[in-house]
Amino acid sequence: MTIDELEQLRYLNTETAGYKDRLAELRAMAEGTTAGKISGLPHGFGVSDKVGSGAVRIVELELSITLSILKCEREYERLDNYIQGIEDSLMRQILTYRFIDGLSWLQVAMCIGCGNTGDGVRMACKRFIQSN
């Protein structure tokens, strides 16, 4: 497995968070689209259905979020299976903290302790990946 493959879960989690942020923005906009704007009068040319198109975009984003979460779950299982198959306990911890928990290299080093540095655990991971 390569570093890029290990990083996929982090990328998918970031992507999902972005979808959720956009969904929150769309919902906030949708809640404010009709406030005080309904006059009961007929409209002329150039009328668009802002509520309808907003609802469609919300449903599309909800679907994207659901699909992204499913991808995250599959990727999590794949990574966890790979990591659990590693014999070296220290390397399992490094890979779990970094690629499953999404911690920075410095945070990984702090969790492991024993005088490890962020660069030290990063290089240990890199050497392990290159040797396998």
C-alpha cells in the first residue's frame, strides 16, 4: 500500500466535510429565500423557481454526502484490515493515528510518546511503506 492510498480516508473525510458545509449554507439560504418576498401578485418574464432549484441542489448534496460517507466506511474497513495485519505494534499505532484518526505527524508523535518527533514518526512510516 502506498502513502497516497493510505491518505485516501483523510481526503474522503475532508471532501465529506466540504459537502456538509455547502449543505448547511444552502439550507441557510433556502430558509431566507421567501421571507418577506411573497406579494401574491403575478410575476412577469424572467421568473425562476429559486425554492425549487434550491431544493434540488439540497437533495443532490445530501446524496453526495451519503455516497461520500459510504466511500469513507469502505475505505476505513480497507485501511483497518491492512493496519491490523501489520506485526509491528508501533507501526500499527503510527498508521492508525495518522491515517485513520487523521492526526498530524506531530500529534502522532505526541500520542506515541517515548521522545518521538513528528519527523521521526513520519520517516519511520515512510521507510515502512517503502520496504513493503
